[in-house]
Amino acid sequence: MPVTKTDAGDMVSISTAKSTMKYLKRALPFYVMIIPGLLYFLIFRYGPMFGVLIAFKNYSPFKGVWKSSWVGLDHFVRLFTERDFLLLLKNTLVLNVLDILIAFPFPIMIAIMLNEVRNKYFRGSMQTIMYAPHFLSWVVIVGITVLFLGAQDGGLNMLLREMGLGTINFMTDPHFFRPIWVFQNIWQGAGWGAIIYLASIASIDPALYEAARVDGASKLRQMWHITLPALKTVIVIMLILRLGNFIEVGFEHIFLLQNSLNLNVSDVFDTYVYRQGLIQGDFSYSTAVGLFKSLVGLIMVMGANAIAKRFGEEGVY
């Protein structure tokens, strides 16, 4: 009996269905494993996006989101015409540029240096010391800084007094705010950030280094011509992801270092949102400021990704 096209199509469909069911049965444990992560993003990331609606309304907790009056772009106009907008933008951009130029390269340098350490015990000890600050909260880190740099009982100022040089108000002088902030970022995150680069370095073929040594290349030449080119893709991806938070410097860290004397250099959008939203209760306006920050981050990521693609690098999507 000849097999018709319809029968052949049915056989293919049955075979495809069996293959699909077999694949789903084999992959079911993995799909179950991603459920907690999927629920996290749905509940805590995508769910709250509904709240951006109040950025376009004059939100009142008593009326609710739907019954609050619609004001369109009024809150955004208010933000851009605010007297402190340029100051907030300047402080935020300066801190982010300093973080990218100074703090961002440190994990790369730490990873390269640790890779050159051959004594595994010394290397493990150094890794532990460098990773440890990552597990400290900003409250602890700022507290340690105050104990060391405090004007009265700070260890450094006590040493300066013993030397007859007087004291320096590190924590209240606006000139020291940015250096302290950048240094704390490096101390807290550089060691932990080096993990990604160390993993990339571990994937480099050792034969490349052996060939370079045979050709008489020094350690510096090996780093420059082998290690750094191998890290280029990871560096580009990490930089693109970092640019996604370009307009956001983190509330907790800034807030703990901020005081009335350094406000002109420490006031950023994150602390401004805190004052407007939680202290003054202007929820719609603070949401508009937060939405503005998110849009800038999105534009930065898309722009940086497009530039990376144009130069032949792998982007994040």
C-alpha cells in the first residue's frame, strides 16, 4: 500500500511530537530550577514596572493609581526646570566618570596580577583578603572610614596631631568627598569584580604563553599581547553593563557619606529621590525622576552595545 503525502506528514508530526516530549522530559529538572529566578524577576522586576504610571499622574494614596488625576509630562518638565537639576546632573556624572576611569580598571589589574602569582598559598591568601570587603555593608565600610578619618578621634588625625600638623576634616570637607567615595568603591568591589576576569584568564591556552616565552617575550609583553586581548570581549561586556547604571551611583553609599557641609558635591539623583519621595511624600515626582534615570541607563546600554557591534566586538545582545 503506497504512503501518501498526508500519511508522511502525520508520521513526521508524530515523530516531532515524540522528540519534543522526550526533550521536555529530559530537560524538566532544569526548567524547574529556573522557576525561582523567573518568579523573582516577574514579581520584583517586571511587576513594579506598573508603578511608573504614577509618574504621569498626580498620585494620591487615598485615591489610588487609577483615580488619581492625569498630568502627562508635567513632572518631567518640573524636573528639567528645577533649580538643582544641573547640580544633580553634574554630581552624578562626575562620580560615574570617576568610577569608570579609576575604579573600573582595578579588577582587571588585580586579576592580571593574581594570575602571575605562582605560590598557590600566597595567591589564595591574597584572594581572600581582596574578596572580604565585598561582604561588608556600606554601613560598616563608612563606619571604618569614620574611625580612621574622623576629625577628633580618627586614627589619621591623631597621627597628624602627634606630628604637630593639625587636623583635617576629611568627612566634612567637600574636596575629600569624591576621593573617599572612589577609594571605598575600589576597596569594596575590586577584589570581587576580579573573579570574572580571572575566569576568562584561566581559559587562555597555556601554549600561547609558552610560545611567547620561547620567542623571548617578557611578562609585560605577554600581558599586553596575550592576556589583555583575551580579556577584551569580557571588558567590553562589563563596561556596557556598567554604563546601564551611568546615572545611578547608589543611594546607601552616598547617603552615609553625605552631610550638610558636602551637599554641593554629594547631592545626586538617588538622594534627591529619597528627599522628594519619602521625606516630602511627592511620590509622582520622585517616580518621574527614577524613570528618567532608567531611560538614560537604557539609552547608554543600547548606544554602547551598538558601538561595540560596529567595532566588531560582542555586545550584550
